[in-house]
Amino acid sequence: MTRYERVKAAIAHQNIDTVPSCIHLAGDGLQLYSQKLYDKYTDANLRALCEAGKISKQHAMYYGMGNHVLTVSCPWWSWYDVPAEYFAEETPDSLPKTIGYGSYSEFAETVRNLKEFTDAYVLVTIWGSHFEKANFARGIENFLADLAGDPEYAQSMLDFIIHKNLVMLENIVHTPGIDGILLGSDWGSQRDLMMSPACWRQMIAPGEQKEYNLIHDAGVDVWVHSCGDIRKIFPDLSEMGVDVLNPIQPECMDIYELKEKYGSHMTFWGGISTQKTLPYGTPEGVAEETRKVTEALSKNGGYIIAPSQEIQADVPFENLCALIDTAKSYAK
């Protein structure tokens, strides 16, 4: 099977003899370890592709590490020249200006090359796509207060964001070679949702559903990222059609219970501790946890091996390699 086929099998909850993986590093982790990882895991064929300008050095590194999923950023939009009043407690009288960025032609070429020169599943990642986008304009404390104290303004902000998102998604979703699109918004803290489930269902879920429907209508898988304890909306996400959920943090949720309750409906990507085991454990402990989590969460498919967050610089290189090597052992 190709790496793409393994990911699709996981999403389809097929119990095959392999488990796909997708392990990523945060900015400081990349800065510290990217060259060492490239040197350790990138073979001559991948190096030749890099030298020929066919794929990036970072994509070659991740592919050499055994990742079945390769991620691509896309043209998107951002807030522009946000006035200081937006960071005050009082709700503003108007919505801020926006600006687009990125090249559609470069994006399409990157996707095309990954499909031509690797057998990976190609995932477009859009971080901070909805709820967090509002936080970026107002600040998280202010916007959480807006949800409760000025819901009319908060809804207008969220609706505006979804309108912009749908336009941008329509521009990219039919790009040949895209397999999945990830939308990221952190709805949870370590203890609970940051808003009530009722608030989430009324003000956030409808916009999310519009995005999921557009993506699915194009034949593309829906991936969602939300940090924290979001157990209260797991039934909603399942009913809304989320295909893959990330990062399922073991520090704030019982990931084995989640597998029992929802593992037949959604595929989980993550689950290996980045707050305890990876930074503070031993390589043997990392390998043991990786095996334990993988064997439990991959039962009857529905799991992609990964840490519960991107790897940061506090993770020793030996522990990172133990994670990568153990994950690679599940790729038959």
C-alpha cells in the first residue's frame, strides 16, 4: 500500500496491518533539530529531489522520517492594520480590515510536486481559522467576554470570518492533489471548553458546518485541530462529519475512553504526551508509550501516530528519534 492509501484506510476505519504516522515539529523544534533529522532520515533519492528543486528540504525531512501525511500551507487572509481600540475591553463599532497573502500558482505547484514525487497524503493546514481568528483581532480575553456580553457583535465577527474563509476555501479546494484540509481553532483549555456547549453550538458550530460541507462536497477530507478538553462537543463533531481530529491531549482527556466512544466515527491524530513523556521521559519510555497508544487507538483503524502537539525544543533528540523509529516500525 502507498502512504496515501494507508491514511485513507485509517480514515475509513479499516483494520489493516499498518498504522500511518504524521509527526511534526514546532518552530523552535525545527530550528534545533531539522538539520539533524534531515541528515539522519533523508536518503539519497530525497536529497536529489531537494537539489533539483522538486520538493523542499523540510518535506524531504518529514517524508524520510516516515510521515504518511505531508502538509502544505495555502493562500489565505489575515487582519490588516488592526486599530488599538480592538484590544480594549469595549467592543468596537466596526470590523477590522483584511488582507490576502500567498501565491495560488506556487501552492498548486507544491501540491503537484508532492503528488508526483512522493506517495504521501497531502494535507492543507489552516491554523487559527475561525474562533482563534477572532481572538487574533480582539485578544482572547476580550473575545470570550464578547461571546457572553455582546453576542451580537461576536456573532457578526464570526460570520464575517466564515464568509472570508468560504471564499478562500472555494479558491483552493479543487486544486488537483489535495486530499484533506485541516481547520484549526482551540476551543478548549486543559480543564474544559472555553465557552459553554450551548454557546459553541449556537455561535461557532453553524459556521464550522458550512466549511465542512464545502470541503466534503469537493471530495476532500475534513481534519480539525482543537487543543484542550473538548469532550462535551465530541458528539457534535462526529455528527458534523469531522473525519480526523487532532491532537487529543492525554493530559486533559482519557484518550482510551474517547476511542471506545467515538473511535468508530472519527480518526484520531495525536495522543502521545508532549507535556510529560516526550520532554521528561527516557527513549525507552517514549517507545513504550508510543506502542501502548498506537495499539489501543489503532484497533479497527482510525488512528494516525503522532504526539499530542508539535515537538518543541524541550524534547531531547534521543526521545524524538525513539518516537519516529517506533512509529516507523508500524509501517509494514
